[in-house]
Amino acid sequence: MTGVPASAAGGAGGKPVPGGKLGAAAVNQASLWNIANILTMIRLLLVPGFVMLLLADGGYDPAWRSLAWAAFAIAMITDLFDGHLARTYNLVTDFGKIADPIADKAIMGAALICLSSLGDLPWWVTGVILGRELGITLLRFIVIRYGVIPASRGGKMKTLAQGTAVGMYVLALTGPLATLRFWVMAVAVVLTVVTGLDYVRQAIVLRRQGREKERAEALERS
């Protein structure tokens, strides 16, 4: 058994034909270049373009800021679809598992750092959001031997609030809209902290349950 479908092996009887190995390679390659991974790659490629647009002409030109917002909006929209497509159509790959969270944090981190460097957003806000994201990512790796911490509804609300708030700060808003974006960012920061604490709680419970299970299994073997 080669594990290659008959269509790829080149015959109804499963007899290999010239190019059969190339056919198998093509199947494997196609699994990487699926729509979910392509959307993730687009999001990664948008990061440097977004930064250049946001910082163009000193970072205060409304026209460039609008283009930067468009790039940021595209990145956020692709973030909504790539994971859903991967799960719905069984397009989950090792590349996607690694690249998707990197792309999410790269575009958000780039936006926050640029906005703080321009003086539009306090550095402590950037520190809280990025510190939470990096800390939870590290926490997931620490407890991964015991299980996976699932994304919560609060986490999804946090992501939506962050994306909306940062997008409003990217635009050159004034007047009431500038006041509104302050409150949207305040909500995003609160959700960031609250959901971060909830993830810590889940990690502690998961670790405790995992260690109890390990001790029980050790007792059974002894």
C-alpha cells in the first residue's frame, strides 16, 4: 500500500505509472495551497504594506490613513473567514495552525505599536493588549500537554472590540467620532483584561485536572 489514491497512482488496478510520485506530491502540495491558508498568507503580506501606509507622510495624512484602514479591514475580514473555512471544509494544516495566530498578532501588534509611536494611543494600552496576547499564547503552550484551552465567546467579543477600536484609531477621526473611539477602546481593554484572567483560570483548572489524572494513572500502574 502506498497510500496514494488510484487516480493518482494511475490505474484502476492500482498499478503505478510514470509520474505517480509526482501525482502524490501534487496532492500534498494542494493541501497547503488551500483557500484558508491563502487568506492567512494574504494577511501576513498585508502587515508591511499596512505599516507603510499608516506611517506615510509622517503618519498624519488622512488619505494615507484611509488606505491603511482599508488594509487593516481586509486583514480583519480574512481573519473571520480563514479559520471558519479551514474547520468547515477540513482544510486544517500544520502551516495554518502556526501561521494563523502569527498573522493575527502581527497585524494587531503592528497597528498598536505604530499608533502609540505616532502619539495617537497611550503606550500602556498597547502594553496591556500585547502583553495579554503574548502571555496567553505562552500559557497555551505551557498547558498544552494537559489539553487545549478553547476560544471563548468573551475572547471572540474581545477580538471584535479590539479590531473595531484599532480600526477607528487608524482613521483620522475628529469630534464625536474621536470621543466614541476612546470608549470603544476602553471596552476593548476591559475585555482584554477580563478574558485574559479567565484564560488563566481555565489554564489552572486544566493543569490541576491533568496532574490529577496523571497521578491516578500512576497509581493504577503501581
